[in-house]
Amino acid sequence: MKTIWVAGSKGQLGREIEQLAKKNSNYSFQFTDIEELNLTRREAVLEFVNQERPSYIINCSAYTAVDKAESDREAAFLINCTVPELLAEAAQSVGAALVHVSTDYVFDGTASSPYTEEATPNPQTVYGESKLCGDTKVLAHKQNLVIRTSWLYSVHGHNFVKTMLRLGKERNELGVVADQWGSPTSAADLAAAILTMIDKMEVGGNQVGGIYHYSNEGSCHWADFAREIMQQAGLSCTIRGITTAEYPTPAKRPAYSVMSKVKVKQVFGISIPEWKDSLRKVIRDF
């Protein structure tokens, strides 16, 4: 039985993959987080891979503190660029394929139609720069996949949905940015898509490497996302739309980061749920 190693397993995506793994008898799974294996230690990573001999590595580790990265460039690049490069090296050493999760922040947000995989990256933040650096390192090996996603949420960890649910119970009104557009993504849906992609790689002989975009279908701005959360959760908190200028942050957010999913649907035959439908499933689990 082939092994899938999930690195950075305590985050939102890693936890969702772990849930799916319990029902998946096609593979043996290995889950590690920093307590079990420090991904910045090259010799430890190479030793682990040589011992476990995974066929697939899913990199769920990431430095995702977007604002903090602006003043913590070294740490962001260590986790988002150096670690993926090391995982790619480790994968290559045992003939494995690396599935690396990336972000919409590699784009500058000035588009007016969904970004395709061929769109030229132009990150505007240290976080985006560090993630693009990681993408480049991973794609140096043709069997590897980079999956760019956006606005990830789940019942685990820290995310926008959990914050809105908490604040929605504490306040009568919230101001939320209404001029930044993107696509919310359920980590559970992304986890299922990744395992489907690995299944297809098994059948297709790893001839599908490259960049793919995955988010839930549809798009919205943050204020509409927040309104939908309140409505589905039965909370009476009013959402007031504000501008980016009214909510300044150290890192610049993309004004538009909707991504095209045509390629991932065509190559892997994946059906992608609408974001409101996926949100409903997640809110039911809180």
C-alpha cells in the first residue's frame, strides 16, 4: 500500500485530510507537525522520508500571518520557501510527488476576471513573495503539484468564519471590508479535492504536475461573506460595508483574487461546490 505523508498536519487543511484518511483504505497515511518533525531541519526531513518512503507528500505547513510577515521576512521565507524546497528535494530522493498548497496572494489583485494558472504572478506582500518563492522551488520538479487556494476556513484553527461567529454573538454591528473580492474555500472541500487529485495521479502515472487553482465556486467580498455567515448561523449582527482605506493593515490585500478553476475541473474531473453550500455544511459542525 502506498503512503501519503501529510506535513504540517495540525493546521486547518491537515486536520481535514486526517478526518478523510480515517475512511480511506487506499493509502497508508503519516501525519506530522512540528512536535514530530521540524521541517526546517534538512537532515531530519531526509531521514524521515528515506525511512517512510512515501509516494506522495502533501505540504500543509505555511507561515500565514500575513501582516506579521511584513516585519518578519526571514521567518516567512524560511517556512514558505525554504521548507517547500527541502520537501521537493526529499520527494525527489525517493521518487515521490509533492503536493504543495499555495495562495491567491501571489497575484497583485488588479485583474477584473478570474486569474488562470498562466497569469503572471506579482505579489504585493512579503507573504505573497515568500509563497511564490516556494511555488517556484516546488515546480522545479515536473511531477509536483502547486494548488493555489483562497479564503480558507474550517471548524479548526483561526479563520474568518470562526472570528465572525464569535463577534456576531458579542456585537450588534460590525464593519467589514466590501471592496476586496475573492472566493471562500472550505478546507474540507480542498482536502477532498487533493485526495481525488492523488487518486488520478496514481492512474495517470504522475503526468499531471504543475499549477492548479482550487476554491469554492462563486465569489463575494468580505462583507457579503460575513452577512452570509450571520444569516446561516441565525445571528442578528448587522454587517456594515467599509472600504479598505477605513481598515488599514500592514500588508496590502488583493482587491480581486478570484481564480479560474477550469483547469483543475478538466484535468481531474473534480466537481466543486458553491461557497454558500459549503459554508452551510461547516457552520452545521460548529
